[in-house]
Amino acid sequence: MVIVMQEGAEEPQIQAVIDRLVARGFDVHRSTGARHTLLGAVGAQIDFDTADLEAMDGVHEVLRISAPYKLASRAFRPQGTIVEAGDPRGVHARIGGQEVVLMAGPCSVESADQINRISDLVAENGAKVIRGGAFKPRSSPYSFQGLGEEGLRLLRAAADRNRLLVVSEVMDQSQIALVSAYADILQVGARNMQNFFLLRELGRAKRPVLLKRGISATIEEWLLSAEYILSGGNYQVILCERGIRTFENYTRNTLDISAIPVIHKLSHLPVIADPSHGTGRRDKVSPMARAAVAAGADGLLIEVHQDPDHALSDGAQSLRPEQFSELVKQLRMIAPAVGRTI
Ligand code: PEP
Ligand code: MN
């Protein structure tokens, strides 16, 4: 960390900052320039709040050099992490390797017929994982809230008929055991990215976690949320960029494609994209899915429905079957151009 003192800062002010840093265990290196005094503070004080220093008299600026997350940082595992979902001797998927892993399915599990038909469709088109919510985080308490355990049961059966893996959302720590009994990957939704109790419990879970980016979360906050899970001992975390809220309201959210290369630089964790929630509009999903693969996404999470006009949630952003097939054909051309397979 570097502390830049104000021009003309007085000696007692500089000394007070040095004393504060030393008291917190830092080694302080002072350098006096023509206009500013700079203090270099060396030491691993990971939870140090730079605002404490910024508020001190005579301080102009505090610049952090090392990231506030450690286990999630690229430096911790420069070679990258491959998340192994499923049973390595049976049905499984590797997320973060050469293959771009397709995860697709409806927003919500609605019925046996619905989920079986979608399972056949996504499996035929090369998806490795079927998605489907059984516990739904809806903005309104009057909207469809999901089928609960029955939905999980239907989803598992639909997955098994096509040797697919299951990803489904867990909204609360009390649901972890139940959802783990049916799902291979536990999804943390955008609204729960900073549910720290849930994240801590997931650190003890025996399942990979798909951690969605919060609606207004910075990349640093997102990685700190991942850090909660990693620090509990669960290293199987997949990050998912699902769009953030910006001033633009033509689309439901703004899919931050740039987050993909940024995460790859800052973290060893795999990152996938969700262009369905990222745009909210069916006709924008395929272009953004193509862009995400071109940008290096390790996978895609896509909503697909056999009859989106009658879907119980997120119909407007769900691809129709033929659109999904067409998209996969395109992705199979794009992936090799960036050294990947699908
Ligand atoms: C979902 O995947 O259906 C969902 C609710 O996603 P998000 O948490 O990104 O809104
Ligand atoms: Mn949805």
C-alpha cells in the first residue's frame, strides 16, 4: 500500500500516519519527493480498511497494491482451476479446461413433461448440464416461487434420462442439504451474492458452487464473495457473469463481457456467462453468447424453453428449441477460433 501525503503535509501529520501503520504491523518506507511525501507500507494486513488512513489529516490518497482477496487471486494458483462436477468415474464435466461447458434449461422446473422435453433438447445439442430452478428468487412475492423439492426430483430424473448434470439454486443455508441431494452444482443467485451466512455454509458443502455476480456488485466484491466459499475449504467455485444494473434500461441488465478477461487475469477460478439474465431479451441472447465464448468464457448458462410464451418465469429471455440448436452450431465454429472446443 502506498500513502501519498498532501503537498505541504506537516511532519507531525506524517509521523502520525507512520505511527498508525507501525501499530498495525506494517514496515514503513518513507520517500520524500519534491512535492509529496510517499509512505510505502509493506505487510500482510488483509483486512486493513484504507478509509481509516484516508481520513487522517495530511493524507492525499491511499493506493492498495495487493488485492483484498487471497485464495481467489490468480497468484494463488497461476495455472488456473478446473472445477470437476459430477462423479469423475461417471457422468461429469470439467469447467475451466479446454471445453466450453454448456449449461441450459428452463428458468424454472414446471412439470415432468416440460423438463423431460427440454432435457432431450439440450442433451441432443451437446449441453453437459441442465439448469432449472426449484426455489426461485422472484422480485415479487406473488410470482411463481418454484416447485420446491418436487421440482428438484423432476429435474434430477430429467437429467438422468440423458446423462446430464444438474445445476439448481439454493437460496438459503437451510436448503443446502436438500438441494445437494439432487443437484451436482449449487447455484447462488445474484440476489444472494452477499448472503455471507449462505456463502460460509457453502464453504463446507461437498458440491461445486456456481456463484452469480450480484446485480450491482463490483468485480472485487464478487471475488470477495468467492473468497468466503474458498476460505471455508470448498475450492470448487465457478463464477457467473449474469449482467449488472446500469443506467441503460433497453435490456434487462448489461452483460459485462469485459468481466470475463478481467476475472481470468485476477483469479484462477473459471468464469461462465449467462446471456439470458444478462439481456432479458430472447433476440439478444445468441449474439451475447457468441461474444462471451469469443471473450474466453469457460461455459454458458442459457435459458431454453419448449414453449416460452407460456413459461412460468423468464419466458421473454428463453430461447426457443430451434434457436438453441442454431446457437450451438455457431458456437462450435467460434470456439476453435479461440482455442476451445464445445
Ligand atoms: C436464474 O438463474 O434463474 C436466476 C434467478 O438468476 P439470477 O440470480 O442471475 O437473477
Ligand atoms: Mn431465470
